[in-house]
Amino acid sequence: MTSLPFAHALASRQDLPIPAWLFAWAASIVLIASFFALSAAWRKPQFEDEHRRSLGERLSAVLLSLPTQALCGALGVFLLGVAIYSGLRGTEAPDRNFALTFLFVTCWLGFPFFSAVLGDVFRPFNPWRAVGRVAGGGFRAIAGQRAAHLDYPEWLGRWPAAIGLLAFVWIEVVYGRTSIVSVDIDPHAVAIAALVYSAYTLAMMIVFGVEEWCEKGETFSVYFGMFGRLGIFGERDGRLYRRRPFSAATKWATVPGSAAVVIASIAATSFDGAQDGAFKAGIEDVFEWLSERGISLLEALRLTDTIFMLLTFAGVALVFLLGVRGMRTVPGAPSFKKLRRGFSHTLIPIALAYLVAHYFSFFVFQEQAQFTYLLSDPLGTAHTNLFGTVNYTVDYRVLSANTIWYVQVAALVIGHVIGLMLAHDRALVYWPDYKKATASQYWMLAVMVAFTCFGLYLLSVANG
Amino acid sequence: MLPVAHVGHYLWALYLLPVAIVVAGIVKSARAQHREGEED
């Protein structure tokens, strides 16, 4: 993430042909033009059916076979173990310890990027699911019956995952911040957090069952699986299939708390981008106000950041809910609750666009470290050189500042156009009269333009 | 001298303008439709 102190410092200055704010105007015009194109040419829902096509039977059988699943699960458990061991026994320098880059960059950013294209790629590598399944199999073999589980409360839905998502980001960008100007997250603390989360997850799997908890409560399964709904491959009844891109997203937000997960994702990325940019002055003011009232500096800083993080969540939620409220004014609209749930999935491409826009360059830079010196010397103690790559360095010239900016703008525009497309498609389900469907989507257009301009503003301040 | 030293602090307004234009357009269109509905 941007606040880890290892990649962004070396970014060069941009040399853009027009002011950054004009890109926001241009992006808004693209969205408005897309909106009218959708209204004119898209009059029947296209994404409600996934249009599944089976992959080859042999390929499906091999990829879903027990040995393949065991291998992927074992790899997941092994890598989590390496990350925890590196955090506990390795160097305290965040840029030299395998744990931080592996957890906060390779997994946290890599799985969403690949899942959005291919489908849910985290599921086979999920270390907790692998352990849970082995333990469940062991119990069956010994007891001769399946383990009994409690029924998962319907009202709880995906709320544990949403809270877990905010907590994960909080550890990195709030708890890890040790002063108003520096971030110095401790690999040891991250390793302890990973152990605590592992114990909590396994306990929840015992209580509610492995698959039930992964589907609704386990933060990383829900978060990465959400992006996987945009991808083109899925699995059903023991067979792999290909589907229309984005179509699986339409059935994602069927349980309570789903909107909170995707809003938390957008808010977490926004806060991380704004912490040292757009929100900096506000954070400093509140921090000073709190510290003048006798709160210790570190506590005041963490409290201030927590307040701003929650305010960001509330702000993102408010924009979305205002859009939903606007749709309610169109004759024939379903209930507010149904609209809120029915349009939550339209924010998934936006969450992805925010991730790409904010972290794409960071990912490219930091993965060079991951696959060279961090792999050869996971502990960062200079005692090992497993693959002979310990002396490699990160080449920051692979991306220019202008390239990064154009990728950021493109990601935001494409993500929001896809969001508009999904929203228009869902509106045609709720309002079969396409004129009413179009009228309802004026409000989602405002939401999309707002998120696009907000995203570009955060980036322009952070880059400036 | 023009008082432009702190103009950078208000750049956010340029990012807000497209949103304001779209929202104003929606409100105007909704009110026009509402009036048409009342006249019918």
C-alpha cells in the first residue's frame, strides 16, 4: 500500500499537457456520453444470465482434482507460514522483510487484479480453507460422521468480512503510522496479527463450517471473491466453466453486508490515498486539537486517523445511498432496501478501479523486490541467498510519472463506465420500460461522476 | 498583486464542478417531469 515506506519516494514529477483537473472534466464527459449511448442502444438486460460454457472435461477434472487442490492448499499454507516466520524472526526493516510485501502487496493487490480477470483464484490457495478442510476430513475419518455446525445467522451476512477488511487496512495505515510524517509498520506486529486472525478464522470455521464461513465471514475469501465475480471463469457442481465477463457480479450482493464490503474497499483505498494528500491538513488540525487536550501523541494520531477513516467510509456510503434514494423517486421503483442491495454490485468495478489507480505503480515496483531479493532472503538478515537474486534492486524507471497518471485515469474511467453498464443493466430488470430505467440511472450517473472526480482529485493531490 | 497565493487550496472546486453540473441537470429534469405530470 502506498504508505509502506518503500516505493513512492522515488516517483518522478509529472509533465502533463493539460492541468490534472481537466482530466476530471474529460472523464465526466466520457461517462455522460457512455450513459446516453447505453440509454439509446441497451434495452434488454444482458448480464442476468452468465451464458455459461463448459471448459474441456479433462482440463476441468485435472484442475479440480484432489491432488491439485491439495497442492494449491499446501502452497497457500506454506507461504502463509513463511510470511509469519519472516515477520517473527526476520529484520524489522519493512522493505527487507518478506512478510510485509507478501501480505500487503503480492496477496492484497495481486489477488484482486488476477481475480478480476480470471475469476476467484484465491479460493484454491486459501490457507485457512485448506486447513479447515483437512481438519474436517480428519474428523470424519475418526468420528465416522460430519462435524455439526451452528446455523449462520442470516442477519450477520457479510458484515464480519466488511469489519475485517477495515481492520486489516487499519493495521497497515493507522496502527503502522508512528508519527505524523512516517510509517514504520513492524513486521513482528503483522505476524502476530496474522496468527490471531488465523486462530479466529479456524475457530469460526469450527462453529459455522468451512465453506459457510468462507462464503460470508472470512474477510479475504469474501474480498477477493468479490473481484472474482468480474472474471470469466467459475466453478459449479464440480465443473469449471467460462462465463460472460461481469455477469457473475449480478448475483453477488444477495446477503446482508455485501454493500458494506464494497463500500469499505473503496473507502479504505480512498483513505490510504488521502491520508498524506487531500486529508493531510484536516488530519493535522484534529491531531493537534486532540494532543493539546492531553492525549499522548501516538494515541492522538491513531485516533485522528481512525476518525478520518470512518468518515471516509461514511462519505462513500452516503454518496451511494443518495444515488439509491434518487432512484426511489422514479415511478415503479422497488423498495429502498431492494434497490440498495440490487445495485451494490455496480460498485465492484469502481473498487477495482480505485485499487488499480492507487496501487498499480506500487505493485509493479514492489513485485520486483518480491521476486528477487525478498524471495532469496525472506528474513532480510543477509544470511541467505536462496535463488542468487539477493543483490537485485527495484528499477523505478520501468514506469514514468506520466505513464502512471494515464493508467490511473484510464482505470478510473473504464471502471466507472463498467459500473454504469452494470447499473443500467440492473435498472432494466427493475423497470422493464427502458425510459423509466434510463430516468432512474441519472442518479447512478451522478454517483459515478462523483466517484471519478473524487478519485482523480485524490490522485492529483497525492501526485502533486 | 493578485491574491492568488492560496489558490491551490481551492483546486478541489474544479473537481466538484462536473458533479454539480450533473446533479443540477438531474434536479432540473426531475422537476420538469414532475410539472408535466401535474399538468396531465
